[in-house]
Amino acid sequence: MIRHHHDRLRVQGDWPITVAEVKVFLPDAHRLKVDPGTRAGLFVTDEAGEIIGYTVRTMPYSRDVVGYSGPSDVLVVLDEEDLILGISIRHSYDTPSHIEDVQNDYIFMESWNEKDWASVAEITDWGDVGIWGVSGATRTSEAVMESITHRLAVAEGNEGAERKIDFHWRDAVLFVILLLGCLFAFWKKKAFQRFRWIYSVATIGVLGFWLGDLIAQSLLVGWMESRIPWEATPGLVLFVFALFLLPWFTKQPVYCQFICPHGNLQRWTMKWLPAKWVQKMPADGKWLGKWIPFLLLIVVLGVSFLQLDFDLAGIEPFDAYLVKAAGIATISIAVGSLLLSLFFPMVYCRFGCPTGWLLEFVRRRSGKDRFGARDWMGLGLFAVAVVLYLVPLSVWLG
């Protein structure tokens, strides 16, 4: 439903280029005229009607170029001689903090200037032309780079514009992490299990702080709103698919119990204080805690269906592992949940994680388990999605 809703929005309510956007690079811009040719862009004219430049946007031509969570719509403005005057990110489905990092990196944003249309369309290695990704937002900046080259290449009719599945070293690392997690989950031999602490530390350092590829609502919703990035990040896609399928087929919450860096970090914090300091969660706290993930998922649905300007990464701690790109909200949740876990073991996993709630929701139970509270919550979320899908945006937003 989220995917279809956003497809409908893209067709019926897209964001046309405005003169104000172009004026940033062409101050004399007065009017935009549709180019009926193969480039499918806009001629930029001055007040006298003379053509002074040209502009294109990467959407919808580069819709299949996906960054960490989704595609980005990039504006490219050129002068009369087809030299790029500047670029700007109009909209993106990637994490807002990552987009902000890219936009604020003036070296990256200005590295396109004075390059001509034809040469950009033929780029196969950005390093050869002096364009580099942004540290802390690598996938987002690479998606912006590929969106621009793909868009211009399509207009030039270059065969190189076709995208293919491309496996990288990151994909291999994710496969190894998944394989080891499954081994620790299902192979109970003591000689092997005694190395689990090494694996636990490795997930925190490698999957968390190095790769930053944690399952989060911002990631899942970005994929649903746009498309699943098979070509850009095949390893991450297979990783996420496996972690949703494993609980159903095996009844084991493999990701939450063995792989999740934040869960493993909470387990380590439990060892820092004497056992006598550990507190039991009051009954009222348990009751309230069970509703927190459900309410957060309602927020997720509202943000997605209503197109609200809200960073979903801020409702979970996972983006905090990307230290350079992390926002205050996600860092606060990460630190706060770790401090609470000193006294209430695994408190975030048990009472605060919407992504963990989803993984637990799909976990297959034994045949004797009846329809319970969690199932009613699932139906409630579906009802909320139906209402948000059927009622027009204009009703909700006035």
C-alpha cells in the first residue's frame, strides 16, 4: 500500500521545476520552456525571451538509481554551451541527515561545475574526473552521482546507461555476518558457542560502526516508497530478506538475538554493573512499554502516507552508529537506551524497538498459540494504513 500510494503521488502530484530554483544558478532566468526533443528538459529564457541556459531533473528517468533508502531528484542547470553551472538536491528518499551532509559538502556539489553534458554522460569512473563521494554519506552521494550521469546518458542514448547488479566487498561482508549469525543461532555445540562473544563484538564494530547497515524503519519505508535496490545494494537486500524470512521458517529471532549491534551492545552493558543493581520492570511499565513500538509504527505510517517532513531515523537508535551523519534524536535514543539497559536488561529490545516488533510479529509460533494481543495490534496497523491510503492528502493536510 505504501509503494502504490507513492507511485500514485509521483504520477499525479510530482514536483515540477520552478524558475526560483534555476535563478540560484542563472539570476536572469525568467521563464522555463519545455524542450520537445530527446533531452526532455527545459530551456531557460531571460525576460526578453532569449535562451540563456538549460535545466533537467533526474526524476523520473533515474528513479531506479537508489541510494541507502531510495532515489534522489537532482536538479542540473547548464549554460548555453552545455556546461554545468550547478546542481542541487530537490528531494530524496534517503535519510535527511545524509542528504544534508551531501548538500553541505561544497567540494562535492561544485565538482560538477564547468563539465559539459556529453562528458558527464560518458563517465564510468568518477574518481578519474575528480568527483568523490561524501564521507559519512557514501551511498547517498554515490546515488546522486549516478543519478546525474544516468539521466544525461539516457538523453544521449548511451548504452552504458543500463544498470546491472553489482556485487561489492560490502555485500560479501554482510553475507559472512548473516552466515555466522545463523551458525550461532542453530549450531549449539559448546566448542563453537564459546566464540560468540567475539562475534558479538564484531557485529558492533563491523556491522554497526563500519558498515552502518542496520535494519531500521527509515530503510524499510524508503524501500517501500520507491523500490528495492537490487542493483545498488544486492547484499543488503538479501540480508534484510533473510532476516524477515528466518523467524517465519525457523521460529528463531536470529537478527534480534544474535546479529543486531545495538542488541549486542546492550548485552555488554549488562555486565558493567553488579547484578544487585539490576531492577525489575514494574507491571505498569511493562504494559506501557508494549505499546511504544505499536505507537511508533503508527507514526511511521503517518509520516509515509502524509509525506510529512520528519526524519524516521530519529525514532530509533540505529543511525547513531553512523557517527558522522547521526542526528541528535537518534544519538539521544541510542545513549538513553544503553543507560537504561544498565538497570533494566535489554529494555529497548523488549519495550522500545518498532523494527524488532515487526521481526517478532512475523516469527512463526507453535500451533497451540492462539490469536493474541500482538495480532490485534497488527490488524490495527493495517486499519490505520487503509484509512491513510483511502482518504486524500488534502483532507488530512487541509
